[in-house]
Amino acid sequence: MVPYMGESLESATAFLKQVDWNRFVYPFDFAEITAYLDSIAIGQPAIKAAIEITINDLSGKISEKPCYEIYIADPAKMPLTSYTIGIDSPDVIRQKVADARGFKVLKLKLGRDNDRELISTIRSVSDLPLFIDANQGWKDKAKAIDMIYWLHDQGALLIEQPMDKNDLEGNAWLTTRSPIPIIADEAFQRIGDLEGLKGAYHGINIKLMKSAGMHEANKMIHKARTMGMKVLIGCMSETSCATLAGIALAPLCDWADLDGPSLTKNNPFKAPKMKDGKYLLQALPGLGLEGIPEGLFIS
Ligand code: MG
């Protein structure tokens, strides 16, 4: 749970106490489940996602099907997943690039005064393609478009949330001029936000901790397609559990940024398998979560 979404251990625990678990009956109606969870409280998408992903896993286990098969996602269409490198000193950045071994795309967080210096540091040690996340950090659209062209020359494939999430006009101005896709992240949370972003962004960043689960994320992907928009599937700091749910939907998306388990020190599960920078979907029922430690479940 990220603090800026207004969730905490306390709010999640209080939410769980309000859930009537007896109403979840197989075969599960995920549209009804999402509506029910939304009726308990507004917001709180991460705890809703936790419940909804659990029921997706259960549904797959009962029907003996992998979740990706239920969502008609073809494992052969798995996109490359990026590895995120945060803003840091040149020495730390060089170490992080070394840590990213096995990944074929790097994601960089920009939005400060030394963005070009940061890219030059990366380029001194790696020629991998880049996803750029400006995290709303650019204030001047003329400077931002210059930067985007420069980043394009440096091997950037897309730019996430260049300007403030509320500055629809500024982001739209960049979208009409950018040589690479402009993606909404902070500006996009639930499916109801999608219509309002038409024309202002080339695509959206879907995260299960924003969408409140897999059912709505899948609906977002298909709706974005009908609107001619691109889709990046991302994550928060997550264990293999939530990440496997994202991986199950990733073949339906253009790009993936599902590096949660690689950046999480207390992941209790086995890391999802990866080859040549892409996750490997396994033919296991449900999410295919492995390595569940004994004593994790409290009755
Ligand atoms: Mg982002």
C-alpha cells in the first residue's frame, strides 16, 4: 500500500472486518465482487485488490486453469519487463544497473534538475532501452518537449506522467508533439478515469493496486484498445503474489513494468520465473504462486 493512495495497515484491517466472506460463491461473478467491495468503502484499492486477486487464484484452482488462460492471455505474447532505477548518486546508479542483470529494459525515474546527468551515467554503463517516469516532475511544457526529444535520441521508448496529473492540457500538448508514447500513471486510477484521458495521453499505466483487482484491469485493457490507446502494466512494491496477477494479464499489454519482487526484500514467495527479460507463465492452476511459507496463514 503506497501512502499517497491513503491506505495503511489500519485501514486495510478495518476494511477486512467489514467483508461478508459468505457472499463469495463459485462460480465467482467478478463484476459483482468488484461492485460489492466498492460498496464497503470508497478508495482503498490495494486491500480490494488483495481480496479480488485471492478469489481469482481460488477460481483458477477450482477450475484447474491458470489465471492467464481465464483472461485469454497468450503466454507467447509476454512483453519485456523493465527494472526500475530510482534517483540516486552516480555510484549507486551504476550498482543498480549491475543489479538489473537479466532485464532487457531499464525504467528510470526522472523529474529533477539533473535528469540529463542521470541518463549520461546510465549510458556510461548500459545501452538497454529505457522507460522514463517523470512522476509529474516537469513544470514547463516547452522544456519538457525538448527533453522528450533528447530522451528519444537516448533510447527512451515511452514517458510516464511527464506533467502534473491535473494538467490535462499540458500533458495533451506534449502528446500531440512527442515522438514516443506519453503514458498516464498518477492521472489514471480506476476505469471511470479512462474516458477523460482520451487525446491527452497515448496510453495508460494500469496497476492492480489502483484498479482494485484483475477483473477491472482486464476491462481497462480492452476499453483502452477500443479507444486506440496503448497499455503499460505496472506495479507498486509487491511480492510475487500480486506480481503474478499482473503477469497473468501482461500478454494483453504493450509493455510491462512488473519488477516488484526484484525490489522487495521481504518477499516470502519464490520469484516468478524469467527468461530473456520476459516472465515465463507456468501452466499451474490459479496464479501459480510457489514457495508459500508455513505459518503464513492465520486462521
Ligand atoms: Mg509512474
